[in-house]
Amino acid sequence: MDRSVNVIAACLMLFAPAVGAVGMDSDTPPPPTPTTTECEDGSVWDVERATCLPIVESRLPDRPAALIATVRELAYAGRHDDALALLHRAPDGNDPMVLTYFGYVTRQMGDVQAGLAYYDRALQVAPDNHLARAYLGLAHLQLGRADHAQAQLAQIRARGGRGSWPEQVLARALQTGDASTYDY
């Protein structure tokens, strides 16, 4: 791929609030950036230096929206260990989106119980976090607890989330009984 195209794509990460919002309100996959198209496992794209850097040297924790967008991209690409490593560097471990994505990634790695705990913590901080409620509902479905998932769907609707992407994905999963639906 042409290097200038990569630099332009990386610069788009500066507008991460808009990119991050895509995953919470639609079923659109995160757009790939050099983090997943060029960087090896254990590294992420550094916009300022226009190169891949080890996660431990990343400046993403200084830009929370960019951090969440990158975590989402890494999770979508199946790079769960890298997503967790980046989440561990978040400056605010009690940020509701950080907790939500900790839950998501741990659940995707097979630890549904840990995912439940992270979602519960996210909801203690931000009870109207529709994404955490949808993911919590999906986790309950994975465990065969449709009644708990239905309760989360009711909460999403009661808290102003009717018609939102989290409401739609959880309602679809309840309807089909399939908790493995696209849930980024």
C-alpha cells in the first residue's frame, strides 16, 4: 500500500471520537488503520511518528477516544491480547468505555464471568451505558440466561436506548437465541 495512503489513514485517527461512535451505534466494522494493516502483534500505529511502536510505548492512552477506537479495531481483528494490553494502559481504569471493552475482550477470549464483572463495573459508573448493557445481555445469553438478557434489553429501552444499535443487536440475539451475532 502507498505510504501516503497509510499516513492519511493514520491521520484519520485524530478524529477518533467520530470513529469510535461508529461501533456503538451501528453494525459497521471499524475501519482498518495501519495498526491492523501494517503493525505486528504487540504494536500499534503512532500517528506522530508515522510508524508502528510497541504498545508499551504508545501515546494512545493520552487520547482516550483514539485508545478506544484502536482497542475496538484490535478486537475486531482478533488481536485480543493487544487490545487488553492497550486497555491496561488506559489512564482511567474506571472509565465506563474502558470497562465495557475490558468486558468485551475478556468475554471474546472465553472468560464470560470476567466479562460480566467488567460490565457490572461499567454500569455502576454509567448506568445509561447502552453498549455495556447490550454486551451484558449477550453474555447472559451465552450462559443460557435469556431472562437476564431480556432484563438488560428492558433497561436499554427504559434508559432512552430504543432504536439504538445496542438495543437492536440485543433484541436480535434474543429473537434468534444466538449470542454470537456481530456485537462490536
